[in-house]
Amino acid sequence: MKDRLTLLLFAAVVLAAPLLFAPTGAAYPDLLQRFAIYGIFAIGFNILFGLTGYLSFGHAAFLGVGSYAAMWMFKLLTMNIIPALLLSVIVAGLFSLLIGYVSLRRSGIYFSILTLAFAQMSYNLAYSVLTPLTNGETGLQLRLDDPRILDGASEAGTLPSTNLFGFDMKEVFWNPNILGYDLQFNWGYYVCAVLLILSFWISIRIFRSPFGLMLRAIKTNQTRLNYTGVNSRPYTLAAFVISGMFAGLAGGLLATMDPLAGAERMQWTVGGEVVLMVVLGGSGTLIGPVLGAVFIRYFNSVLSQINEQTLHGWFSFGPDWLTNGLVVIVEPFVGKGWELTLGALFMIVVIFLPGGLVDGARRIGRTLTGANRRAAKAEAA
Amino acid sequence: MSKLIMNRRGVLKSGAVLGAGVALPTIFTASSAAAYTNEPTGGTVTLGFNVPQTGAYADEGADELRAYMLAVKHLNGEGDGGMMNTFSSKELKGNGILGKKVEYVTGDTQTKSDAARASAQSMIQKDGAVMITGGSSSGVAIAVQGLCQEAGIIFMAGLTHSNDTTGKDKKANGFRHFFNGYMSAAALAPVLADRYGTDRKAYHLTADYTWGWTQQASIAAATEAKGWETVANVLTPLTTTDFSSYVAPVINSGADVLVLNHYGGNMINSLTSAVQFGLKDKMVNGKKFEIVVPLYSRLMAKGAGENVKGIFGSTNWHWSLQDEGSKAFVKSFGEEYGFPPSQAAHTVYCQTLLYADACERAGTFNPCGVAEALEGFKFSGLGNGDVEYRADDHQCFKDVLVVQGKENPTSEFDLLEVVEVTPRAQVEYAPDNEFFAGGSLGQCNDGSA
């Protein structure tokens, strides 16, 4: 019952996001799509890391593979997104089965290093050796002379756009002006949103299932589990493949929203970023990974675009010397310094809220309801 | 034990803090219902400057940003006007573009296609930018050019030297002022044959990605036409920092010229390594061993220090040029920032003026109108002599500079010497040249479809 309520609330927030995010300056289709896509990526990663405790640095490889698979579908078969997304999930699943089978022979730090090595290998392959397949550094793009055998001939000289049975992913279907905000409701975002809600639901089901319990048991004490006669490897492998498939779906969606697949999507930094998202949001929680993904994407896009001109605009209230002083102080932390701010925020969260943003929300909730006070009283008594 | 006090004052205070926090990140909101993507309706027009601010090309990106800000100043009638005064087209009056004040937004491409496209998307969707410009890597430029084509926005390419940008990946909405690998090769080969003779054996080290490949193929073809022989071409990963294992085999290969198809940090490291192996002082086949760097920049020369002395390469523009346009640009850039501009700064400054001028001549910001105004446009006074934006592939054709590392530099900026200004006719090629074939511009897109 509580889960159903969580899901409903989650769905409501996700579906209303173009309205809810309007005051934060993040309510434009591209960023909202990224929120949802990286949310899916993080949800999948959380099934592996949050439940089994296996820390993989290699999930960027599955994201990249998913993107490439989807792009090839767009190039060869059709611009409809269904075959592309299906293939990206399948290919990423197979690829993660292969890597998981090898990497899961080890646990702990050795597992992490193995996945990191595989991701770096995939990146280098995509970057240069497999150039005929990946178009190397330039990245795979749509071209006018792609066959697209299921689609009819497109209008001369224009590239077709990705669609779901005629609904154009780029199209803003409703563009109202509410409370002074110019809102953009876009098909692409709603495709991502529905898949995000679906992923969230799958994640709830896994968390509450006997399978999820087994995964938690692995995290708690794998040795003891093995001594009781349980072979834990099929479970970890299943978790690894499931999270790989989520990553593949996210990669496919990235290519769907913006038809380009580049090798840097496979770089280990992307794999590291998803770890940050999950840890920041709260690993092992349901909603945490999505929160973390939104948080990092938001800061990534908003902070890096603030420049001197905008700062002068903000601080124009005071006398000149004050404005200039404030600009000088703030400038190193925005624009090109956005990583600095993100790093500092991450440190603050990890040091003071070890359970991530979800932990923070819980503490605030406890303070508000006075649970703390009661607990303290009980302790004293 | 904390105790939450709820009174009117507290609620007001927290409300204000919350409100400020929520409102702070709001920057601009785009307007809607226009004839083409992001039609400017108010008194201002927004341009998007998308440059690498972090990563390997951050130096170039920072210099590009300086030039953009200078160009915006000049367009809005502040400062001394720079090259607007020497530009052959006199449409720009210093009152913005089409009477609208120029504003800009900036973004960080991180030299990654994904990040660059995300940042360009936010400029288009959130800030309502009507033109995107920038890029310090061919891969990024090609990726952003593709995005602008789909969104119905003009893309004015910055520092991108790969043949593919206006070759197999060219787009109707994309325009490039900078030169390319083929032009470098066509300008360099005659000078090399003249100085080093026509019976040379060349060994190539090439950055293993699209720019490196097109650059290497171009220079190999051009030198072979002069009688040179290509002994070997070894691909080096872009992330290489220690090139000694790549340089060592050169010594016994029988080659007497080493061509470094490297850029930025790669070039600095490989050249340093080659000099440490004593290649510059070697005699092979009875001839003095030589090193060539096809694409040079002042920032790279600065990084490589002493090692660049006497080494040939090519460049798009150099601040020591003495024409009126270059002098005006160096003067106003120098007064603003205290040092001379790089070729990256020059090309993006030109691109911004060219875009503004095209809007004025077209009488609209509509990408299709602007593209039509740019196609086949002939101009001069921007530091490169007579230039033409060719309609077939949206590539600028102009003179190319062959430069050499200076033996006795007089300052930290005076590192390169212009050896020859190769005339435009010598670097020109047919639009269906083998290095550029395979792509097509497609139709101009203004986003109204």
C-alpha cells in the first residue's frame, strides 16, 4: 500500500515536471529528458550497487553500447524508437552478461578494477579500432544516405527525426504560458518519463521480492551465505545484467532524444558519475538515485552556463564596488569552475549526510514531526 | 536538542530565503510562437558561445571567449570598433544587429560531443539563442553542427581543422571560416620541397582520430606529389603523453623527415621527445634530418618552447601580419586584454562579425536568409586578404600562412615567423575532391517545419 502511494506520488511529480521545474530554469526539454534518462541509469545501477554492494565502475560501457545499438537501428531500419530501444536493451544485456561473467569471479576492489578495465577497453575500441562501427571520435550520426529500409523516402535534403508512430520526439506539443513561465511540453520527455516510472516500478518490485532479499543478503555477508550452501553468483550475475540492461535503455534513450552516439559516453568518468549520483542521492533507497541524478545534471547544466554578464545582472542591486566584489568572489565557482562547486557539495553531503539526500530529507522530516525529541525522551527514561 | 519555533517572523524569513533560492538559477526564459526557431522579438538578440572551458583545449577556449566578448562590444558600439572599421562590408553600424542589442550566453563543451550538445541544446531551448558558435575540436564542431541543423539554428564553426567539417559531414546550417587539413598540406608541400628538396623520405606520427587521419592523408598526398616518399605512418592514441617509444623507431627507419600530425598537448610532447632523441641534429641519407608540424598555433609554440626553432608549419592567421584589419584587431584586443590574440581568437571574432553582417544584409535572423547571404559572399579587411565563403560547401577560401619557429624570439608572443603567404588559388580544391567527397549539405532548416 505504501509502495503504491510512493509510485503514484513519483509518477505525479515526473509527469508534472515541466511545470514543477519552471521556477528553477531547468524546465526545457533537453535537460528534463536528461533528468529522466540519467534517473533510469541510476535506478539500474542502484539495483546492483545498492542491493548487492558490488561497486561497478564500468556501467558507462553499457550506456555507450546501448547508444550505438539504437543509432544503428535508426540508420538501417527505421526512425521509430521501439526497435531501437529494444535492440539497445538486448545488446547491453548480452554485453553485460559477458563482462559480468568474467568480472564477478572476484568481489570487492578486484571486481571494481575489472569493470573499470573493461569499460576503458570498450572506450578505446570505440574510439579508434572499431571506427567503421562507431565513427570514432566524431561519433555516430544520422546521414542523408542511410538506408532506413522500413521508412519511406524522406523529404529531400532533410534528416528525419526520431518518432514513436508519428509522434515526433523533438516536437513541443503544448506551449502554454502559466504564471509568467513559458512551459514546453515535449513528446520526447514524456516517452522518457513513462519509461522512468516503469523503471521505478520494476525497481520497487525487485526491492520487495525474495530475489531482492537474496541480493541484500549478499551485501550483508556473502561468506556466511556461501557457507549455508547458497551459490550467490547466479544472483549477482542476474543483478549485474539487469542493471546493465537499464544502462542500455538509458543509452538508447540518449540516442533517441538526440541522434548521436560518441565514444566519450563510454569513458570511465561517466561510469564514475553514476556512482556519484547514487551515493549522493542515497544508495539502497528507492528514490535516492533519481534525486542524485537530477541534482548532478542540474548543477552540471546550470552552473556551467553562468558567466560574468549574468553575475553582474544578479548583483546589480548594490553600488558598483559591491557588485564587482561579489562577482570576483562568486566567479571562480561558476562557469568553468562548476566542477569545483559540485565537488564541494558532494563532500558536504557525504560528510554530513552519509545516507545521501534521502537521509537529509528523513532528518528534516524527523525534526519537523518531533520524532527526535520523543526518541531522546525515551532514551533518557 | 533543536526546537523549531514557528512564528510569523520565522515563516516570512524562511519563505524569503526559499524564494530567493528558487529564483536565483532562473536566467532567461525563451519566447514562443515564432516563424522560425528562436525569432528574436524583444529589443535584444542572443548569441550562444559554446567553447571548451575545461579539458585539453581550455587555453584555446578561453582565448575564443575573449574574442567573442570583444566582438559583442564592437557590435554594440562600445570600444574602438576593431575590424568593423576595416571590413569591406559597411552594413554594421555599431547599433547591435538589425537594431537589436547583442546579448550572449556561454557554455562549456568540455571537448566532449555529448556535453557540447547538451550545452548547445540549453542555449537553444532555454536561452533562445539564434546562433551557436564555437568549438575547439573537430569532433565537437561536427556534433554541434549536426544539432544546429536539426534545430534550425545557424552554426558558425570556430577552431576546427578537419576536412570532414566542410567535407563528408557538412551541413546547410553550418559555416567555417577556419582553414582545413587539405589547405595546410597544399600550402606547406611546395615550401617543404623548396627548402628540403624533392627526394625526401617522410615518417608520419599521427593522432589516432578523424582530424589526425584527414590531416595525415592530405599532407602525405601533397608531399608525394612533390616526389617525397612516405616510409611509415604510425597512429598514436590521443591520450599518449610519453612519445619516446614512438620516436625511437624513427631513427633507424631510413626516413629523413618526421611529420607530426599532432595538435595541442600531443604536439608539445611528441616534438619535445623528438628533439631529446637528437633528431634535429642528425644527418640521414646525406641530408639534415627535419621535423614538420602541419598545424601550428602560437599557444602550442609557447608550450614547446625552444624546440620549435626552425620548424615549419601552417596557420590560419598570425598577429604579426601588417594589413589594416590585422593591425586594428591586434590593437583593440591588446588594449582590452594586454596581449595579442591567437588564431583561434581571430577566427571566432571574424565569424561573429560575418554572422552579424549577413543578418544585416539579409534583413532577418531567419537561418535560411542568413545562409543565403553568407553563401558565395566575398569580403576583405578581416586580416586574410580577399576571402570567399564558397556556396558549395560553406568553407571560406583565403590565403594560408606558412610559418617557421623563430630562431631569436623578441618576446614570449613573438615565436613564429611568417615565411610565406600562400595565395588562395594554390590551396583551392573542387567541392568533390576525394578528401571531401561523400557528404551533402542538405536543405537549409529554419525550424518551422
